[in-house]
Amino acid sequence: MKTMMKKKWVAVVLAVLLLFGIAAVVFTYGSASEIATDVRYTQDIVVEKGVAKETSHTIPFTLKEDGTYQFTVDWNAVKEGVITGFAVRNQTDEIVFCVTGESVEAESTELELTAGEYLAEYQFITDEQQFAKLQEEANLINYSNDSEEYVYATDTSYETEYHFVAERLRSESYKLGMLVGMLVGAAVGIILIAFILKYVKTDKCDEAKYDERQLKVRGDGFKYGFFTGLFYNMILCLIHIAEIRIPIAEEVLLFLGIIVSVSVYAIYCIGKEAYISLNESASRFKIMFSALGVVNIGIGLMAYFHDGMIEDGVLTFRCLNLLCGIFLLVIAIVLHIHMKLIEKEEEE
């Protein structure tokens, strides 16, 4: 019987390792190094008698690999009367992206670009002739009448900030790799949960056994966790309606809601001695939570050093493993403290 059980758990461990291997191979195949140029600079604009003191400003940058890219640009006009034209030129001086306006927040379509040297060029336009020349060169036929909407300043001066990003988009194989990796991760998670539920049992029964008091406490814990999640989502809705910008990705905010709700449930039940069933070992739970917490934090740190967790000032989904690891370690610590308090009470 013991030999069969050992073979069973060896098979489970091998299955987990195999799934991890598949995920690693698929992710490696699908991943593509993301290359981005991020430039932010401040420009002093002076116009005297309808002529800009500095008519243009150029910024060279390099794309190291062929691929699909997207440009995003933004600037705000402090004063009216000067139109900025932004253009990206390739190695043959051909314009591959262009946008104009007094104030702009724009992004390009997906562009297939080759590796090489590129030039980001800002033109400070003060008359219709300059405007028309840039539009003709960039072939901006759809915007041929835009110049008629502007009133050009003859004398003005101001300072404004310009920002542009050239970002290499992920390939389709990368997206496939991410999807398969997440599915494999989910499968690994299910297997690990099954393993944990079996490992923490102190008898051969697969079902957790709770007495009436524990069942009541667990019910209260579920209730408190539910209302915590409800309140959390109400706050998120209000923030969204008020259009308050939070530098955290939506998926991270949703995951945080799950963590907060489950934490309320788990900590409440641990404090009331209802989290661990009558046929489960608190020590084994603590070991498993600690081990999984360390593993998740390790994965999170790998993600941090490989791709980073913040993009454009926003905390991305790459922090999820780190958050999960911190949550598991917190539960393990709470469980450890509770066990020590129980031991102290029993000694007294």
C-alpha cells in the first residue's frame, strides 16, 4: 500500500515538473525582447515676426531588431499659434509616421519596421506653407484642410514638454506562449492544490472534517470575505466613475481584490481555530504556505529583473506572482503566530 502511495506521488511530482517544462519551452519560443525608445525633453519655442527661432529639433534612435512597432507621442500647447509636426524618418529619409497639432496625444498603427537608425523630428510650424509642405511629404491627404483651422502666432514664446515612445510589440508567437503558459500554470496550480490537500491530512480520509463550531466560524469568515470583496469593488467602481487615474493595471487591481477578500477570510478563521480541519496538520499547512510563498516571490523577482513590473508608470501583471507570494507568506506567518499562542496557552 505504501509503495503504491509513493508511486502515486512520484507520478504527481513528475507531472508537475513536466508541465513546468512545457510552459518554459513555450514561453521561451514565444517570447520576444521588447525594445523601446522613450524620450522626454523640454523645448523653448520663440517666434518673432512669424518665424520660429528654432524651426526643428531632431532626435536619433536605433531599432535593434526587425519587428512590429508602435509610436506614441504627446505634448501640450502652452499658448496657441504654433503647430508642432512630429515625424519619424527611416534610413532612406522616408517618413514612416507623422502627426501634427498644437496639442497631441496620439499613437500610430502597427508598423512593420526593419532594424537600423531612425530619426524623430519635431518641426515648429508657424504658417500654412510649412504645414502644407510637411503634409505633402508625409502624404497626410486626409488632413489637408487642417491648416485652415489654426491661427498662427507672429510673436510668442513658451516652454513645453515633448514625449515620444517607440515600442516593439509582442509577436503572435509570444501571445500564444503567454496563453499556453498561463493555461499550463493553471494546470500546475490545480495539481499542487490537490497535492497540498492530501499532504496536510493526518488520516487517509480525503474529506476535511469540521465540527459544528468550526463550520459556523467558517460561514462567518466567508461572509466577512464576501462583504470585503463587495466593498472593495464598490470603491473601484467609484474610482472608475470619477475617472481617477491609479498607476496600477486593471488586472492587478482585480487580483488585489481577491487577495484582500481571501486574507480576511483566512485570518479570521485562523484566529478562531476554524481554518484547519480536525484531520489536517497546521504545521504541514505552514510548511506548504511558506514554500509556495517563497517560490512565488522568486518567480516575481525573476519577472522584475527580466522584464520589469512597471510600464509607462503603471504597475503591470508581472507583479502578480510577487503579490501572491507575499500573501502566502503572510498567511503562513499568521498561522505560525497563532500556533505559538496556542502552545503558550497550553503550557500555562
